[in-house]
Amino acid sequence: MQIQKEAIKQRILEAALSDFYQYGYKGSSLRRIAKAASIAPGNIYSYFKNKDDLFYAVTGPTLELLSSFINTAFKGRDISQIDMNEISDHVVALFLNNTKTFWILMEKSDGSSIEQVKEELTELIAYRLMVELVPVIVKDNEMNPLISKVLARACMEGLCEALKQFNGDEEELRNLVETFINIQFNGFRNQLKETLS
């Protein structure tokens, strides 16, 4: 009996992934998800409290991976010495392994309890930049703290735009993301050094 229940839950999750990806949170339908999972609509509530709970069950693992990467990647290492190619390799791998849930989170979460996820991830990036990168580059000089927010937003939006260009060619995607990250961060470092010296 337990195996059957897990199989049903898995069918619900797969149907929900497809529905959320196609219609977004707002446009998704528990009735349509139930039909795709070959169950009665009310049966979804045996596994998930509501649509938002199901949405988080589908997207939560990817959100946790993204948050963990942003919070802990290369922590304890001098960020000014990190090879930007390492960062781009991690970003591309994370995207390729979670493409649908990545896009659901970034562009299709309106109306859900985590609809601000893109902004929250951008804030995490800004915090790490302000705490780890800016002090290494700026040293004793003062700098407007908004620069880390601007850079984080440019980083998030630029990466999303680069990832939108993915057409199945993984090598092309790696090159695009790697080039973007190198220009973004090396340009930032060089500009700050020139400006503040």
C-alpha cells in the first residue's frame, strides 16, 4: 500500500511540475493536475494541504539548492581570487539539472507564498558581495552600499537572460554564462580599483 501511495504522490508531483511550468502558479489548476495524474481532484489533498504546498513540494528542492549555492559557495575563500569559471560551472550545472523548476521559480511563481523568490535571491547575492567582495577591493575607502544591490540585480537579470538563450547546446550555454560572469565581476573589480585609487 505504501508503494502505491508514493507512486501516486510522484505522479501528482510530475503532473504539477508540467502544469506549473506551462501555466505558472496563478494559471495552474489542481483539477487539471489531478486529471494528468489520473486521480480524483480531492485526492490531491491526501498528499498536499493546498496548491501552495504542492507548489513548494515541486520547487522547494531547487530553491534550496539555489539558496545554498548563493549562501555557501566558495565561503571562506578570498572571493577576489576565485576563478569565475568555477562559479559559471556551478551555475550551469544547477540550471541544467533543474531547468523547469528554475524557470517556475524565476518567472512563474506570482501568487504563491514564494513569489518574491527572485528578489530574495538577489538580496542574498548583494549581501555576499557587500560582505565579501567589496571590502577586498575597496579596502579602507568608503563606498555606497547600493553598489552591491545594483551589481546583484545586474548579475541576476543577466544570468537569467543568458539562461533564456539556452537552445540545447550545453557548450554554448557554458561559454555564454562564463563570459558574462567574467565580464561582470572582473569589470566590477577593475572599475572599483581604478575609481578608488
